[in-house]
Amino acid sequence: MEGIARIPMSLLKNILLVAAGGMTGSVLRYLVSTLVKHESFPSATLIVNLTGSLLIGLIMGYLAQKHHLGDWRLFLATGICGGFTTFSAFSWESIQLLEQQRFGTFISYSVLTLIGGFTATFLGYWLMKQYQ
């Protein structure tokens, strides 16, 4: 309990905002996955990723000039979108790189994220299958 007392109140508030949003986003993702059935195509995941990407774009676009709404950014973008899908964060960071005209970094980040993510997932899956 002593360690918690050392956490600044502003940081604790931010953690709680992100946690509440993350819980909400995770529950929403679960609901989508139970409502959208797929047999041969991961429709629920695609819906979640595209919806989360649209949401983070809308949220960040709206909040871009509203610095006084930082709590909402933490709750909505970091929390809900982060809990709903991490693909939304990847999409937002990619847009920022394009806006900054950092095209090489954008391409590198995109390729490394997609291919690296697929490779890491496959490697983890393969390793676990080997040692079961």
C-alpha cells in the first residue's frame, strides 16, 4: 500500500481513465465477436479493426485542438480504442508519420508491424505447438 501512496494523484487519475476505457473497449470487442459469426473469414476482427481505426481518427481529429480535453483523449483513444483494438493505435501513428511527411519511416513501420506481427504470432504459435 505504501507504493501506491507514492504515485502522484494526476498519474493515478490517468491510469484509472485508461483502465476504465480499456475495460469498456475490451467488453465491446467481446460483444462484437459474439454477435458477428464467421466461418471462412475473420469478419469480427476486421470489423473491430476498421471500426477502431475510424474511431481513433474521429476522436483524435476532434480533440486535436482541444488540449483541455486530455482526460477524454486518455479515456476514449488510449482506453476504449486501445482495449477495442491495438490496430487503431498503429493506424493513428501511421497517419501522424504521413502528416509529418516521414514516408520512409511510414513504410518501414508499416512493413515491420505487419510482417513482424505476423511472423511473431506464427513463431509464438509454432513454439507453443512444439512444446505441448
